[in-house]
Amino acid sequence: MREELHRFFRAARGAGVRVSPAESIDAMRAVADVGFADRTTLRDTLLLTLAKSQEEKQALGDCFDLFFSRPQPAAPADDAAGRDQPAEDAAPAQPGSGGTPGQSGGEGGAAPELGELAQMLLSQDRTAVAQALAGAANAASLSDIRYFTQRGLFQSRMMEELGIGRLRDDLDQLKIDDPAQAERLTKALDGLRDSVREMVSQALLLYGREEAENLRHEILRNAPLMRLERRQVEQMKELIRAIARRLRERYSKPRKRQRRGHLDVRRTIRRNAAWGNIPFLTAWKRRHRDRPQIVALCDVSGSVAQVSDFFLLLIHSLHEVVDDVRSFAFSGHLIEVSDILARQEPEAAMREIMDKVGFGSSDYGSSLADFEKRWLRSVTPKTTVIVLGDARSNNLDPRTDILRTISERAKRVVWLNPEGRMGWGWGDSEMFRYAPFCNLVRQCSSAKQLERAVSDIVAAYQ
């Protein structure tokens, strides 16, 4: 059962339940105490030791029900009446009525002994067939299935492990010696194939979800944000939330490990002069790191309306990772949204921001002028300024002079553009006029590029 529990933990991770090695050890210890006899007690034990939220509890319960529901071999249709007379069906006693599973009922001559699988199917021993299916699944490594294209492969493997080769030979022989028994065996074989297909489909649901989800996420991570289909928008929001959660987990905790840096030879010699310069005490050169200060300017105009939500989600995560963050949103004019992002959940904050300033006609010059007039003093030599936008100003004055002033005051200016580089400088794009005053200009047309850019910015302060 240890291997069975390991497979269950793998299936639980595929269902979205985060199971760490320590948690799996605790679960196995708890299961060792309660045992496997009572299915309800086992289910409650795993839910208590592994689930950490109501959503995980629901997902884990569904996974448990699916994992421990073994497909049962179906009885042949013509044997329905035989369930009332199991003794007669299991072993007919009359010499000319079909014989036992291992004998023919022809002229009285003995037929060759049937194989184990043929005898099992003809005797209708469903318990034995279920055990054989479980053994074949283990032998075929069914838990390694990942993609729906592998269903045929694992079905063939399981049938081979069950002994389909010998069964075909037995069936060919029975067609000659006893056609009635051959017909019964053919129907039983059809039921066995159905059971194998059901087991493989169940295994794909259990073990293929994680790989399929990873593949779907990888495709979505590289999809252009500006050209998402409507059905993909909610999926992308969920993906951005996962990215924000990873950023929080990676950078929000204080760094306890101190980097000692390089050995300071002069200070070490001076500190050990009393011991003949034997270095009992060492001194190290430690690199001073500035406290992070970030100013984020986010374009929420109509031209980038589809990606504005994703930008705001990432900015919201910055407020949970970095202490000193001031956020601004603009289209035709610019407002500060730091308090909105700090006091509300992401969805509510985005709705309020978009209601106040979103979906307008973008005017970078006017927005930069608003920032210069009211908040330029917030930019210091320790500040990183992040601009998220497509730099399309509707042929209005881009006011590059203000961005130049910001660049001179700031530690660095980073521009993240959701458009592809081929579109920069075409039409009303002012990207090439803004670029000389930026320390870094990055294309962020996909979630993967956006995560990498924001992660690099935050990591620079760690």
C-alpha cells in the first residue's frame, strides 16, 4: 500500500493539491495508525493531513473517490439469468452441455487445457479478474501515463500483461472444438477490453491532469497578451495570479542568510595584530544593498485595455513583495492608485482603477506632465521607475523631456512594452523616442516575458 499511497500523492498534485514530502510522510504515518479497512476513515484521514483550504479539500475528495473506485469487469449480457443460478453457470456438469472451462464438450474427447485468463473469464470470477487487472496495471506502469495519445499504448501493454496472446490461441482452438464456449469467451473478452479502456481512461484523469495543465499553462504563458481569445482571458488571469503568488513566495520573506562577501585582508590583519597576525578573527567586505523603492506607471488606455488587468495584477503583487512602492495609472491623465491596490483585493482594485481612469484615449505627454507636477519628488537616486505601456500617444506631444528629467533623478528607468518590437516606431508609437532615456526596454507581449521582467527587477534588490 505504500506504493499505492505514493501514486495517490502524485494524483493529488495533479488535481492541484500541494503535497510536500513532509506532508506525505505525515499522511502515511496517520494512515498506518487508522489502517485501510474503513474507506470513510481513510478518506477523512487523508483530507485532514493533506488539504490546507476548502478548495484543496474538495479537489482531494474528488481525487480520492476517483482513485479508489476500481472499474469492475462487466458480466456478459447473456449471463444475466445465470446470476440466479451461479452453480450451473460456473461449472456445467453435463458431459454434452459445454464442459468445464478447461474441457471441450464435443464427442467426449478432452481438449487442450485452456490458459489462466481464458479459465478466469469463462468461470466469471469477477474478483479474480479485478485482481488480474490491478496486477496488469502495475506491471504496465499505468501510473506513468501522461497524455491522451498514450491511451492505446497502455491498453496494449495491459492486454499483453493479462495474457492476450495465449487467450487468442485458446479462442481459435475453441472455435474448432466448442463454438458455444468460443462465443462465451468472445463476449467475456469484449467486457475485459472495456474494463481495460476504463482503467486507462481513469488513470489518464488521475495522472495526466498535471502534465496536461503544465502543457496548457506553457502554451498560455507564451501566448501574445494582445491577441488572447475571450475564453483565454480568465485562464490568463489565473495564470497571472499564480505568477504573482510565486513572486510573493520568492521575494516577500526577509533574507536571513547573510552574504559575507570577500575577505578584507587589511582589517583582518589589524584585528589580529595582538596574536602575531594569526587570523583568529576575520573581517569581510559586505556589499551594501539599497532598500528597494519602486514607482510604477501603468497605461490603462483603450489600446492596451486587454493587458491592463494583467499589468495591474503584477503591480498588486509588487505591493506585497516590496515595502516602498508607489503606483500610478493613466490614460488621458494620471492618478495615484497605491492606496487602492494596498487596501483591496486585486479584482476589486482593478475594477475601481479602470472605472476612474481606464479605457480612455492615451496621452503620454499629459500624463507625464501630471506626474512631474505632483509626484516628481518621489523619484530619488534609489528609485526604480517602471513604465508599463505601448508608448502610443495618439500623435500628441510625447513630452520626452519629462522622461529625461525622471531618468536623471532615478536609479534606473525600465519600460515594459506589450507590443512586439516590429510595431515600435510605426504609426503613433513613440517608443524609439522614449527608449534613449530608459536603462532597460523590454518587450512583454506574453506572461512569461512579463514574469521574467518583474522578477529581474525585484531580484535586483535582494
